[in-house]
Amino acid sequence: MSSGQTLHAPQSNRVRLVVASSVMLTFISFWRAAAVVLNDLGSSAFYAGGIAEEAVGKAAPWFILGVMLFSFAVRAVYVESCSMFTRGGVYRVVKEALGGTFAKLSVSALMFDYILTGPISGVSAGQYITGLLNELMTVGATHGWLPVALVSGNHIARQLPVNETSAIFCIIVTIYYWWQNIKGIEESSDKALEVMKITTIMVVLLLGWGIWSAFHLGAKLPPLPVPSNLHFSQDALGFLGGTKLASMLGLFGIIMAFGHSILAMSGEETLAQVNREIEHPKLKNLKRAAIVIAIYSFVFTGIVSLLAVMLIPDSVRIPVYRDNLIAGLAMNMVGPLTLRIVFRVFVVIVGFLILSGAINTSIIGSTGVLMRVAEDGVLTDWFRKPQRKYGTSYRIVNLVTALQLFTIIVSRGNVITLGEAYAFGVIWSFTFNSLAMLVLRWKYKGERGWKVPINIRIGKIEFPVGLFSVFLVLLSTAIVNLFTKSVATESGIAFAATFFVIFSISERKNLKKQLATVAQMKEHFQLEHPENIDRAALEINPGAVLVTMRDSANPFALKWALSRTNTDEQDVVVLTARVMGAGGPEYLDEQPFSEHEQMLFTKAVSVAESFGKHISLLVVPAGDIFAALVQTANKLEVAAVVSGLSTKMSAQEQAYHIGQAWESLSEPKRQFTFYVVMSDGEAQAFHIGPHAPTLQAEDVQLVHRLWLNFRRDPEMQGLHHSDIVTYALTRLATEYARDKVETVKELRRYTQDGPRTTTALGVSDRGSYRSGLDYSIAAPRSSPESSSSGQEE
């Protein structure tokens, strides 16, 4: 018989662990998104024309233009995939539509694309630089400017070996960007935008000067793209060389020529990856970015390739300028030689910026793709393990860089060989993506944000004519390329097969280990996946302390915070950021924890128990660490953020990046104190957000003396000290608006030569942050257990 007593299940002794489902991102305008993509896509303009003409003859520019027009349609496929899946990228779309096997195949082809992007861009940059040096030495020898050691017996300048020198240059730049990525390079849309501004200046000058030169010289357009004007090289025929099919061109020959020009259409995957960071309204801005990219690439890559054939004589275009076509175009304009050489130097500088930047983009992109695959459990945790000092996925970076260096050495700096192989990854990644989108049209009948036109509806059935046509063109070109690009076929299939086998074996091996890890995490931690991260999700009060934790071996920041916080009055939240690779998802499913994350959480709980205090645990997926930290701090309404000292930047630099991320937040945004804790227990404090300046004693005395003097006027009896400060600031603002240069000059002179001492960025902990309440951590006290804090005022 029931006693009527209500029995409650015993409270679980597992620690609550909250995992954010949405990734904390920084958002950029469509102009910046377009700049990021064009930094990758624009690099092909420097080498695509020469490679295509080497393969199909003088009619190549028409096929380059055709590829650029077709890229509008391919980009539309990517826009539709992004409108359906905020995750973005070939891997996720193909996996959703065709399953894991096809997804691994597609990402293997995509990796071949990325691995080849770096070498072909770096070698091309080396070709431009080496070509310029050889040209300058030739001009110097002609005018007798060179030393005897650089001139041969026939008074001809010695020349650098082009391919070998380009390969050495590419290796040096690749190693440089490898080291930058090991340390954790910041992929900045600001830098991309600046590069594209400089590139645009070059493009405008190149097109304007080139078109004027073409009219002045009466240059003729290239031969029309008909079968009779196609002249395939022996390498371009591939496995068809010597067969009857090779002589029966017709439409097949047109597709062959189109396939040899397809490498001009790279960089589309970057659009899918940058999609998640495009600001609201996302789809509208994505389409704007796609239009900007399409027009820019058509004008840059297409028109420049056309002008090159029109202006550069046949006798030197392929033999001399095949691998640095834009440089050859600059040298064959109408105008003084000195001006042409100066412009060529400018072309080489721009080429270096955009081509060497493409090396970095390829490392970041391929690392991001492999990270995304690793996040899905296809790669083992061994690949994801962060570097001890810098916290980067160094093993993946090492793998990518090693493959690129191997490619450079094997190709020996030959752009044609690299270009042939590069086209394999480009065409097959596009083909897999379009096939997946075609399948998803039938698999998911729901509304989409946008569709590739043309769509014909007959009754209840909609036929995606446009999407199917794009897929048909891509598939036809990919199949033809298999037979006509022997280098690409052999190397591409070998590479893709190797990666596919690695993915398959690693996935099977990882599955058992992941299941064990998840089970262990669920046994020790109470896992929760709220849709939104706020105070209610973590059950904390306003004014909490947010502590970042990256290294389980050195929890200095957590110990520092716990030693100075009464958790009965002020909550402590320990945060670790799960860095998402480029092109990763915006929203996460329940993904398996890595061994590294498990060690972090276990250590955090152990440290808290040693202090006898309670903590909350939080995992935040992040595209940018600083943005994620600031967004989380704002959502949780914390009063303080505590972080350890970075291994690659000073405390001031960390505070600067936190401040920049805070400025990018949308309103309302809350102020907080940012602490950087050193390994010896000392800390520096920085106030993030607008705050009252720390006035020195003489400043306060000056305001008071002015107040006394003004109060002598009978009409100024209601004057307050704050009125004097407000008036002074208003007057300074007026003077600045009237004469900015002079005001800045006076202010600079005062700060440099004045008697006052400068203050550091940090502020006192005694300020009130909300409603007159002080939620900040109390100033550290000297004690036997802890060192005193180094505060910046």
C-alpha cells in the first residue's frame, strides 16, 4: 500500500556540460565575401590562358570566355546548395544526398584540387618573378648595365632556369605559409579586400591600355572556336593520341577544348565555405557576392586572355610568355619601353600578392576540409590533436604541406603539368556537387530559398532543366578529360583512391573509439545541447566569470579565477572553443568529443573540486576564437573574462583582438573586464567597452579650479564639474570637425611633449558596470598561495 510519500530519483553526480549547437561567427559584407573568393578564383587568370593555348591553339581565349560564362551556372548550383544547407561545401551536400561513400569520393577529388592549387599558384608566381628578372638582365646587357659576371661571351645576359627557379620560390613560400598556419594565421577578409583593390587597379589599367593598344595597332581577334581552328598538342590528346577518334573532332573536339580550359573556373568551393560568415540577409548577400565574382572573373580572366592573343606576337607568346601571359601583355602594349617595364613590375607585384596568397588559401581550405571530415568521424582524433604550443591542427597542416611540397618537386616547376593535373580535381568536385543537388531536388520536395533556373512544372512534377543541363555539361567534360588528360587521370585517380582508402580505414577504426568516448563522456558529464546559449541554459546569474581553457596541463587561468571568486555569490563558467574548419557547419548535430576535449573537462572539474567550488562547463563551436569568446560573454552577461597568456601574442595584443571583436558586436553589448593570467600567477586587466578614463590627480585639480573660477559669475551658480568636462569635449569635437589636421597635430604634440604620463590600456577593477553594481573580480591579494596581480591602470 502506498504511503503517499513522493519519492524523488537521486540527483545525478554527473557534471553539467552544455554544448552550443550554433557556431559563433564573425559576419562580413558581400563585398568582403567576394574579395575572399576572388583571391582564390582570380589567381587562375595569371596562368589559365597560357595553359589553354598550349593545349588547343590560338582559339583558346574563346573557350576561356565560354568557361567564364558557364561559371555563372556552376555558381548558381553552389548558391542553391548554400540556400538549402547552411553547412555548405561539397562534402556535406554530397553526403546528404548520396551517402558517405560518394562523400568520401567527392572530398578526395576536392582535396586533389586544393593540394594542386598551392603549387600551381606558387610556381606561376615564380614564373612571373623569374621572367621579370631575366627580362631586366636582357635589357641591362643590351645597354651595358650588367657586370661582366652576368654576361656571357656573346654579350648576352645569363638567364635563370625558369622552371627550377620557380619551383624553389614556390617551396620557400609554401614553407613560410606552413609555419604561419602552424602558429595560427588569421584569415582576414580585410586583407583579401585590400589585395583585390590593388588587383582592380591593375585590371583597369591593363584593360584600358590593352584595348587602346589593340585599336591603335589594328589587332585581330583570335580564330573562332570551330573544329577547323583547333590544334591540339600531343599532350592534350592524352590517351587518344594516334587514334582515329582524335582526328574526328567535331563536337567532341569542342568538348575537349572546353575541358582543357576548365581550370580557369576554380575557387567555387571557397564561396560555399565563406557563405556561413556572410551577414544578414544571407541569401540576398550571397547572390550579390556571386554576381560580383562572376562579372569580375569574366572581365579579368576572359578579356585579358583575349587581349593577350591579340597583342602578343605569335613568335614569343607561347615560347617566351606562356607561363606569365599578363607580363607578356604588359610588355607588348603601345608606349615607351620604360613605362611598359614599370607596368610589368606592377603586374608582377600584384601577381605575387594574389598567387602567393592562393598558397595560403589552399592550405587553409584543405585543412578546413579535412577538419570537417574529422569532425564527422571520418578521420581519427590523431589528426585533430592540437599543437601543444599554438593549439592548431598541426598534423593536418603538416600532411597538406608535405603533399604540396611533394607535388612541387615531382612537377619540377612545370606549370603545364600542374595545370593538367589541377583540372581533374576542379571538374570532378563540381560534377559531384551538381549530381548531389540534382538528387536532392527529388529527395526533398520542400521549399528552397533559391533554385537554379530553368524549372518546368508539368502537373505536380517539376523538371529541373537548368540544373540537369549544368550536370550534363560537367559530366561530359569530366569524362572527356579522363581520356584526354593522361597526367590528370593517372595522378588524380591515384590521389583520390589513396585518400578514399585512408578515409575508409580511418572511419572504421574511429567508430569504435568514438562510441567509447561518447559513452564515457555521458557517464561522467550530463550533456545538454540547447538551441541558444544564454544564462538560462547554464542556470547562472548576471555578472559571472567566464574562464577560457585550452590546455589541460596548464590550467593557470582557472586556478587564478577560482582563488579570487566566491562561487556562492558569483558563478564561474569554464569555456573551451571547438574550432570549426573552413566550410564547416553553422549548426551542429551531436558530434563526438575528441580525446583532447575530454581531458580538458576532466581537468577543469578536478581543479574546481580541489578548491571546493562549483563550475559550469561550456563548449562553443567557433569560426573565430575572439569573436566566439566575446559573443558568449555578451550573451551570458558576464562581468569578467579570464584567459591564459597566448603563446603567440602578448596580453596587449590579446586585449586588442578582444576589443576589436567587441566593437563588431551588434547592440545591445555589455562591458566586461578582460584578464590575461601569466604562468606565474600575475595578471593584467583590461576594460572592454566604453569606460570613464582614469584621471590623474592634476586633471581633477584642474577641473575643480575651473569650476571655482566659473562659479564667481552669479549666472553660473548651477554649474557642475561634469558640465566643464562636457563643454571641453564638445569644443574639442567642434575644432576637430573644423580643422582635423591641425587638431590632430596639436593633440599629438600634447601627448608626446606634455608633462603628463601615459597610461596603459587596462582600467581599475573598482568601476561599476551595471546598475551601480560591481561584478568584477576583486583585486588580487597577496597571499602565500598566490602571487599578486600586475594591474594596468
